[in-house]
Amino acid sequence: MSQNCYVLGTGLSHNGSAVLLKNGKICVAIEKERLSRIKHDGGNDTLAIQYCLDAEGIQLSDIDLVVQCANFELPERDQYCGKRLFADSEHPKIITISHHLAHAYSAVGTSPFQECMVMVIDGCGSPLDQFLALQPEEKGSISKEVLEEPFMQCEKDSYYHFDGQKMIPLWKDFSVMAISSSQSINLNTTLHSIGGFYAAISHYVFGNMDDVGKLMGLAPFGQSGVYSINAFTFKDARLLVQEEWKTQFDKPSEGYEQFKANFKYYANVAKWAQEQVEKAVIESIRLRINSFPHKNLCFSGGVALNAVANTRLIEQQLVENIYFEPAAADNGLALGCAYYGWLESLNMPLQKHNKSTCFGKKYTSEEIEKALESVKTDSFVIEQFNQDDELLQKVAKSLNEGKTVAWFHSGSEFGPRSLGRRSIIAHPGKEGLKDHINKNIKFREDFRPFAPSVLAEMAPTYFESSRESPYMIQVDRTKPEYLSQLQNVTHQDGSARVQTVDDTWNQKFAALLAAFEKESGIPVLLNTSLNRKGMPMVETPEEALQLFKETALNVLVLENCYMEKKEVEITNKILSFLANINVNVVEKELNGDCFLPGLALQEGVVLLDRKKLKYPGDLLHEAGHLAVTPEEERKWIGTDKMDISWPSDGDEIAAVLWSYAALRHLEIPAKVVFHPNGYKNESEWLIDQFDNKKN
């Protein structure tokens, strides 16, 4: 071995990732989707491994051991969905381990326990024959009757004891794979798994398999007790999925329109399914704990991402201490592979983890400057800060004004949650911000909730249980007296998926929360991932800039660079001008669709909803309609007294001419008013005509 010992873990499942341990500690880790920009990307691992090598500044020859894991195959050294980095060399040695074993090691490697039990529950792990080939010593732990099944069967739940060095299997349950049928609901993984059941219901409700976790967000809109049948039963300590309940559900969603039209129905289904999962998780773990008791428990596998079920599990007090693996789904397999290599293969001691889950590379100031070269400075106000305090004060002030901020800082998070490194942040209590972010920034369903990030020491003030929750992997309840102040981060049922933030490994984000508290009196921020629907979380400065430009985000913070769209500055300039010429603009929330986003005319007044305003130049167009309308008729605009033919073609032309005169007076670019998304695709033509007149 060299002076430094490097172990590489690589997961080749549908959520591919790579993790690099340096002397037993994580030095870099990345999910493949962050690099390929394909959601849930897996397969070939070259992209993720090369990222890790480059970030650490080493070569493949510096790696002492590689441990890999895939779902249904034993990956070849040279080829797996394309050529691999190991193809042209016999070094380093490669070991393959089973799916659930990787999940188990991912939990113990980052947990606070020296010794513990580990529960793994998901939809589908390794096939039985591959499992036995990889870990023949575990055969005695398998439930015996399953071995008699003639069809392919895969891991669905496993229970281990970790003694501080090795993982000892105590119970493993396998299930045959589900067979497709003509029923409305089909489990497309194992027939008897909690994860498979949850995925099947998600497909039934939303019409697709994307982001199955949003079923948990829909459930609070449903009503308990609508369905009384049980989805699960237990036989000889084995969890089984029953068949009878499937006949209750015969209206599968075919897409978002059908889902919206039958929202209450699907919400009730989601509520039932969520409650079934909670009971199944609790009973599964209760059975294992009763047979093999211990005060410490780690929980991993995709089902361990269900924050509501996790909270119910804590409340049952089956054990003294529970650790939920932050990257519990298949993106964490590489983490488990790496720790297996260090602990089991190399027989090296477990190193204490620092609680962080942020393992991406940090981008240099030179890399950020290069990304900024592509930005047109006439579109943004850009400020560089040498002092963190000044930057944080500026960001806190913007947040308190109701601006939405894209926050890009240091190495990215590993796992499904943004924890203050790649986050969209906003005021937790400004009315309308939640809907605005869902609609105009995230481009996702309006029922989806947002999480509160709170200074850890202030959590008891605002939330009922005030449990430590640094990874957003459990829920709390907002105290009644703060429901209004935290309306954007409190869900339909009063719950909140809290992130408690301290400065041990999240120092700058904690400092931002402190700055926001000083500005607003609230030590809580809305926090959601820096992406939009269907997009992996942002990884690079270039990707952050692109998202900033294509959404309604107001501010982007790239390390110590503060960027704000000039639309805000232009909007204020236009409003000041209109006030000086006595055009009355009233700011209020506008419900429903407007002819121009965020604007309406009513009784001689321009109504402005700043959160919904997309194009500041539209203010001049609407003001132009008032300006060119006879004074005695202005008070009728927006009422049934106005002629139904208003505005006529002549009125439109007059408003356009007035708008142009106004923008010339204000010295703002013509494209601000005549933007590409208006004027029936003739914006460029209009600008050309005005330019010709100038000549």
C-alpha cells in the first residue's frame, strides 16, 4: 500500500454513484445523474469514477481496492453498459458484493454507532442465486421456505448485526418477482416488498414511476379510513403483500390531467398507502428487534427515505437510538461498497464520521469566473464579496424582501436532499411564495411541500418534538403559534420535514440562517433542491447559471459572487416612472390566469402581483393602455361598462407606440418591453421597425 490507502466503491444500479475513501474516510463521492444530467442514471460507472479521481487528484493506479454492486448482474471488469476504466489493467483488484450488504455497510460507515443492528428494506435487491454465489456464508440466515420457490427471487428485507468490524446476517427474506397482469395495479419489483408496493401505488396515482416519494407529500390531503382493507400480512415472521386489496382500485391515473380532475380520490389512495407502509415498517422492525434486541439500529434501503414512516418508527421507541442513512436508496450502494472494502476486505478499523453528507468537489474561483464569462452583464447585477459577513447580510436582506435565492456553496450533497450546498432558499412566511416556487421555479405539482431549515438550537422554539434531524429524513410538527410565520414550510396536516442545521459541518449555511434571523427575527428558511422537475440537482456553476436564467429565481449566489436579475432593478425603475406621471399601480395577489402574467387593469388602475410578474416591460404596455385611453373612460376598464371591443387594433398600436416612447425615456433596452414571449412572435419585427425609424 502507498502512504494513503484508497478504496473505491461503485454502484451500478439505476441510481449509479461512486465513492472514494481515503484512509477510511470519505474524501469525495458523486451520483452519476449529477454529471450525466439524466435523472436516476446508472449503468456504466466511468463518468462518476473519473470525477472522484480528478477531484482527489489521483490516478486509477493509486486505488488499492475496488468494490462494486449491481442489481441483477455480476459486472465484468472491462465492460458494463460500455467500456469501463478498469478494462486495460489488472490493477486494482475488484470485489463484487450483494445489494443489501452494500445498503447495510453504507449505514454503519456513516452512523454514530460502534456496534448496532441494521435493517434494510427496499423494493428489490440481489437475486437469490447471485447472493449465494457472492456470500455463501450467509445461507443459514435465509427463511427456509423461500428456497423452495421455483421462480427468480430477490432480496426484499434483511437484518444484520454489526460488531464494529464485520456484518453478521441474522435474517434475510427473499420474494419471487412479480408477474405483470391485466390488473390496474402491478408490482413491478418483488411480489412481497414494501418498496414494490409503494412504487406500484405511486404509478397508479400519478401515471408514472418518477419521484415515488411525492406520494408521501400527497397523503396529507387524503382522509383516513376511506379504505379499511390491509395490504400486508405477516406469516412466520415474513411480510407478505396480499392480493385482495387490488380489487379496490380500478381507476389508474393516465397522467396529470386525470390526477388533477380526481385529486381527492387519489389523495385518499395515497393516504391509505402511506398508512399501510408505516404499519408494515414498524411491524417488520418490531419482529426483528424482538428476536435480536439491541439499543442501536441503523435503517437503510429505499423505504428508509419515507420520512413520515421514520418518524412513526421513532415514536414507537423500539430501540434507544436510530440512525437513518441519508443516502438510503440505491445511490448509497457505492458508499456501502467502499466501507465493505475498508472494513471487511482490508480489515481496517472503522473511522469516526463527521456527520457530513456533502462529498462533492469544491469549485475554484477560477472555475466560477469562467462560468460567468458566458453571462451577459446587461441582464444581471453582479457583486463580488471578500467578506462572508457582508455577503450573508446582503442575502438575508434579499430573502426578507421575498426574493428567491439559488444558493451554491462548496461540495454538493450526496443523497436526495439539498442541505445548504445546492439549495433554493426563500422566506418561510411570505404569502404566496410556496405556490410561486412550485409553479414558476420548480415547475412541479402545487401540492408538493417544502422543508424548513432551522438553526438546531432554535428547533425547540418552533417545532413540537425538536428532534435532531440534519438530513430531512424525518418529520416534526410546527407549533400552532408559528403556523402563519412558517406557512411556506408547513404541510397540509401541520407537519414539516425539518432540517436542523449546526455549524459543525454546515458552517456557512448556519451562518446564513443566523443572518436571516437578525434581519427578519426568524431562524428558519424554506429550503428545496437546486433543480426543477425532472432535473438532477445542480452540480456545476454553469448548471446553476442556466437554471437561474430559465426560471423565476431572483438571486444566484455562487460562493462569494452575488447575482441579481436586472428585471428587479428595471421593475423598480418603471414603477418609479409610472408614479411620477400619476399612473396608479396597486400591488396585490392576483388569483387565476391573467392576460399578461402578474398584471391586470381595473377601473383606471394597474394591478401588479410582483411574484407572478414574468416580464417587467409588460408594465409599460399595460400603463400604455391607460395613457392612450380617454380619461373619462379609464375608470370603466375592467368593468362591464367598457365597450366589449376594447382594446381595438388601434388601441393596441397606440399602447405599443406609447411603450416605446416610455422605454426610450427610461433608457432601457427595447427587448425588455418587446420580449420574445409576447406580441404574437413579432417582437423582433417591432424592434426592427423602431430601429429603422431612428435611422
